[in-house]
Amino acid sequence: MAVSHFAVADQPQVSVVEEVLAVVGNTPILYSDVTLAALVRLVERSAEAEQDYRSNLLDARIRLEVEYRDLEESGLLFRLELEPQTARSALMARGGGFETLERDLSVNGLSWPDLEELALRIAAVDAYVEQRLRPRVAVSMEEIESAYQELLVAEIATTDEPPPPLAAVQDQLRALLVERKLNEEIERWLTRAEERQEVTRFSR
């Protein structure tokens, strides 16, 4: 009887290297990306459950990637003045400082280059908002007077106190209206960016 000298090879074990939670264009959003977002509090946490919080973090990370990829693919990214070190410093502060964040990164299998990538995206989006979108925002005196009537006069009318003179609150009202209009510009940009990017989400 012939005996084979070839042993049957063991079946290779399959292990999950990294869980992909979403894909923006060709860019995967990984479980570790959301973990990093949690470490630096990319989204402030309220009283929601852990799963809901990570879902909110994933939403924020997808949004950031959509915006960044839109800037990159349009070429605008390379015409903006970025300040990644400012974004990095802000993330480090939100993460508890250098030593705390260094420990947390190591414990979660992350490294400083991961933080640098996140800081680059935040710096790019911030630069576009400040250098391209904010200059488009204009607030007229008529809008300020309307806000004065709506936000102050009408509210104080139910009390016995007189409203402050318009001149005393004009700058605050202007700043409020500028930020409101700027947020509207950002949302319009995001809507257009989402139309240009294919987003697939695999996790809730």
C-alpha cells in the first residue's frame, strides 16, 4: 500500500484586522477612527448610551471625511492656508493633554500619526470655512433691526423691563447673525459635497 508523504495543510485562521464602519468614496472609516474621535471628544457627549454616542461620532467622522475629500478632489485643499498644528493642539487639549493622550492612543492601538491625519482634516475644513465661506457672509442693518425686534423687543415685552437700546447690542446681534448665516453656508456646502461623494455606512 502506498503511503502519502504529504500532510493535509491546516486551514488558515481568519482574523478581523480592522472593522470598516463606513466608506466615503474610496476611503474607509475604521473602528479605530471612531475610537480616536472619542478620545479627543470630536463630539461632546451628553447622557446618551455608549452605542448612541459612537453612532454620533461616526456621523461626525463621515461628515468630516466628506468635506475633506470634497476639498481635495476640487483642488481647493491646495489653495488654502492650513494650520494643522493649531488643530493638533486643540485635539490634544480635548484629549486631556500630551501624557494622557499618549497613553490612551497606545492602549487603543493608535499613534500620533493617526492624530495628525485627523488634525489635517479639521484644519482643512476650518480653513475653507474661514477663508472662503465666511467672507461671503454679509449682514445688513435691516437684518440687525429685525433681529432686535424679534429677539429682544418681543421677548422683553412680556416683562416690565425696557429693552436695551439697539446701539448697545448691535455688535452682538451682528455676530449672532453672521454665525447663523455661516452655519447655513456650511450646511449648503455639505449638501453639495454629499451629492459628489458616495457614502456607504455599515454600522448604525
